[in-house]
Amino acid sequence: MTRALLVGGTRFMGRHTVEELLTHGYEVTTFTRGESGTPFADRDGVTHFEGNRNDREALEAARNEVEPDVVIDFCVMHPRQIAAATEIFADADAYVYVSSGSAYAEQPIPTREDATLHDCTQEQADDESMESYGPRKAECDRVCFAAAADGVNAMVVRPMLVYGPYDYTERYDYWLHRVAEYDRVLVPGDGDSLLHRAYALDGARALRIIAERGTPGEAYNLADRETMSLGTSLELAAEALDTEVELVHASERELAKHDVSPLDFPLYAPTPHLVSTEKLASLGWESTPLSEAVAKTVEEHLESDRTGEEIGPNRGTEETIIADLTD
């Protein structure tokens, strides 16, 4: 039986990855601090190793106990972390590092894996802010590639914005709550904002496939094989909810009258960002049809208590702007 060790990330895509691996006969161990609990406490085939990924001795102890064939690393935020991990797990059959589409400094359409990555200063490498997130991820990619050049079976996965069941960021929940609760929903711009997304269950399947079939030293973009604009994602949500909703569009100027910016809305992107997924698809991976992915996301949203109301304009402001635009 193949033994997999998942470092961090069991709340969202990691949660789906555990399920994916179990379905395919893996024995799974999760390595986390235990602060968010675990949904797998009573699951056969899943064990938990508590520890901090910044504690080298804890990672080494997990390696020695589990002897993993596959390591999937979800929570690398600094180059020093991946430098340590690729040393500790150098003998694994596959070390898969979950990077980010934010690593790209240039974003041609579509963005392929050989596009220019951000530079990263030492100050950025040690920083904790979101401003340095892209450069830090890019430097982690380079550390991973260097490890592969030294013989480690290390690979990089660059997901775009991930959505799906159990999304604790609540970015899509903001919109699902609006569509479920109200007849009219305010949308920034013309609704054509295009930010490539990745369905979490497809991400889990991609991580397994890359671990099994990927090439050391390579990076793989992860995103839906179809794309959906912000407006389309709301229309698909309304379809899944079996409801009708009027999307009220507001320009940047119209929003500014109420001290609101398009950037205040989750999932809004001022410029398109689309990546090529041909490389991942060449390994035999495909993505779920968008209507099905959104329907499953909606189903879990309705069972949760997430509303996303704290991460976008409040409903009172939204209704004021809608009234100005429609009355």
C-alpha cells in the first residue's frame, strides 16, 4: 500500500486530497498543528501526526514513523521551509509542493508554466505580508527546482483561485449567499471579470496524478479546463439554487459615489488571468464540468453556516447602490 504524508492544509483542498487518496488505496497521514481539528479523527486509513512544520525535528520524526512514498506539502510560505522539506523528504518517490498562480510576474494569456516568475529579495523571503506572497511562492518554486536538479523527485503545482466545498476563505460563499437570499445582486463592472479558478476536488485529483505520473523538476498549472466569468459563476449558482436573480452592474465610477471599489468584491479581477492546463491534462487529468462543480459547491454551502458577508460590501450599501441604479 502506498503511504502518503500530507503536510498541512486539511481544511479545504487537503481535505479533498485525503478523500482522493483513500479512494485510490493510499494509507494517509496528516501532519498539522492540530489547531483546526481534523475531519478524519475516526476514519480508517488516516492517521494524524501533530507538529509544527517549522520544527525540523518534528518533520523528521514524521518521516521516520510514516516512511512516506508520497509527500504533498500544502503549507509552504517561505523558501527556508521548502529547503528543509526537500532535504528531509529527499528519498520519497514523489514530493509535491503546492505553489500558486501568484508566483507569475508576467501573465500572458494563457500563462504557461515557463512564464516569468517574480523575483524575491531576502527581505521578501522572510516577510509575512500578502504583498510578498507572490515573490515568496516564486522563490519556493526555484528552491524546489534546485532540489530536483540534485536528484529529489520534487514537483511544483500552481493552482489558480481554488473554490469548492469547505472553502473557509468564503470568497465564493459571499456570492452564493447573495444569490440564495436576494432577488437582486450588485456586480462590479459588466460581470466579465475573468479570474481562472480551480475546483478543489479536481485539485485533489491533480495532486494524486502528479505524484504518480509527474516529472521531477516540472511545474504544472492547475485550473478548470473551462473558464467562467464572475457573472457566469453567479448564473450557474442561480441555476443550482433553482432561483432567479437580477444581476445589477455598477461601473467603477458608480461604485465610487458610495466609497466602494470593484476590488472590494471577492473574486473580482481588474484584468484577466488565464493559465494553460495542457501540461496537466497530458498526464490524463480532466476537470469537472462547471455546472456540476458549482452545483456541488452550492450543495455544501447550503449545509454550512458560511455567508462571506464579512469579506465584501455590506448588504445595506449594496441595496443603496442598486436603488440608485434601478429606481
